Amino acid sequence: MIKRYLQKHVLVDLREKMVFISGPRQVGKTTLAQQIASDFFRDKYAYLNWDNREDRRIILAGTFPADKQLLIFDEIHKYRNWKNYLKGEYDKYKDRFQILVTGSARLDIYKKGGDSLLGRYHSYRLHPLSLGELSGERMTCNPFKEIGFGEDHKKQKELFNLLFKFGGFPEVFIKQSERALRRWHSQRVDRIIREDIRDIENIRDISVLQVLVEILPAKVGSLFSLNSLREDLDVTHKTISLWVEILEKFYYHFRIYPFQSNIIRALRKEPKLYLWDWSEISDEDVRIENLIASHLLKFCHFLFDTEGYRAQLYYLRDKEQREVDFLVVVDRRPWFCVEVKKSYKDIPVSLKYFGKKIKIPFIYEVVREENLDFIKDNIRVISASKFLSGLA
């Protein structure tokens, strides 16, 4: 069993507050919760799943086993009054039980009214497996310091190739089977829409939402226009905006936005879209960009969720159409930027321009080509497999 990167952080935070773990369906939330419970609480925990009728009866009645120390609530966000419920149970039992909550929707977004849970919980977002997590080469990384990279190049290459092909969701990554991957793709989206979204959201035309999901992989990495989608699906702007928001809440895709600064003439609206499961993408050049976007987002979320750094992921593009794929900032200050290429030919002009214009401390050209790591014009050209070893 793979030991997940959030385990020790969740365990520490459970001692003082509730802990919420959200993330995509089948990313390993329940497995992580039960692994923590079995490793550190032995038989002193109770796992309660809202989708199970008997567990739901126990939850609503509040008849928790007296001999337990940890309560795990899974998918409880499907309960209309879940926030009020957890607030009441926590206030009543905080000296008696530790409480761990998991869910496939964003537990910090679904506000169904009632009292706030603010100050009563720590929140984590569990991401798919990444190269740094799998390699075990956890680099110490502090904002505005240079990232450290692992040295086991053979292992890095092997893990990169596996992640590139099978994605980072544990079930298919562990199986490493093309047949399992095909079945995974055909079943996962249907379950998100017909089980998760339908349980919470009032969607009248599920079939059109499924068509939207089939369209989105072709939009990855390019400027994302709701108007274009609206025309493709012949629906109103309000409807397509709502559907895209819902799919994002349920971790099908994420969007990153252009970095805004008085120093550059930046675009102000258009985001770029990426998938949580990059293995869905058939174009290999787009897939590697998505894979790196996912690793960078995980890195930013990890810094925020565990250390409280306000790390955010953007891209750079100005009105003259100069563009850099990714920019990581902390407290609105640029830390490092990344341009992704299939192979090294030369340093992109846009990297040099933005690096000097907004004074980015560290600049990387990340390439799929192996065995590269050198500096030219103060820009580090590095193989993707090695670069990713330095992230969470």
C-alpha cells in the first residue's frame, strides 16, 4: 500500500481540530483515512459512510460507539444540513472523539446555510499520485529558495513514464494495465455525473452535461472560452457557466488564470483549463503540459494546506501574445515560472522577457527529453522527470 503524502500532517492536525479531506473520486481519500485509522488508532475508530443506510441511521441518531477515539465521516456533504450537523457534533464531542471528514466534492465550497464551521477544522485537498510522492525523494522547499531535485535519475524516468501513461489515480497506476485504463476512463466520468453530481446538484439534462465532458479534453492547455462552448452546445451562457463550475467543484478539471501585474499588459479574463486525470488526453504534447500543471497545482495546494503559504498557480500572457505556461507565486510575489517543451531547441524569448520584466527569481524550461540539466541565460533547462522530483 502506498503511504500518502498527507498522512503525517493530517494526524498532527487531528489532535486539535476536525480534519476535512476533499479531492476527486477514487483519488484515495477513504483509503488514506482508513490507513491513518488502522495504523494509529487500531480498532479504536468508526467508519461511517453517508451512502450506507445503517451508517446514515447512526449518523443522524448520533449513537456513536463509546469505545472509539476517531470518527470518520465519508461523503457526509451529501446531507443537506451537514455543516450544522458537524458543528453540533464537534462542539458536543470534541473532548471525546477526533473527527475526520472525507468527500468527493469541495467540502470548503458547499455552503448549505446555517452556522459557519470556521475555526473548527483544517482542510486538505488530496491530489493524485505524483513523481515526488512516489519516489520518496521529498525535497525541502521554502518559498523564494531554489527547488532541490532528486538524484536517482533511473527511478525518476521510470516513474515519469508510468505517470505519463497511466495517470496518478492509485487504482489504475498500481494495475499498470491498458485494459484497466480504458475501463477506468469509460466508468469514471459516468460515475461523477450520475452518482456524485446528481446526488447534490439539480441538473435537468444530464446527457448534455456528458457531451460537455467529452468536449473538454480537447480544450486543455488553450485559452478557455465559455462563449465558444455555449455555441457548441446551444445553451445559455448562464447554463454553461454553471455546468463548468459544477464539474470543477467535483474535481473533473481545474482552471488557472493569467497573472495580473501593473508591470505587464496582461490579459484579464481568459483562463486555461486542465484535467485532474491527464491520462484522458490523447495528444502527448498537451498531456505533458497537463501533467506538469497538475504537479504544480498539487505543490501549491500542499504549501497552503500544510504550511499556510498563500501559494497560487497562474500563467503569463500579455496583449502582445507573449506567453509562459506557468507561474508560481506566494503572497502575490513571483517565485518561479515554467515553460514546457517536448524537446530542447533554444530558450523561448517569452521566458527571457517575463523573467526580466517582473523579476522572477527562478526560471525553468522543462522538457520531456531526458538527461538534460543545464543553465543558459540564467534559465535552467531541465528534464521533466528530474524537475518533478522536486515537487510534493
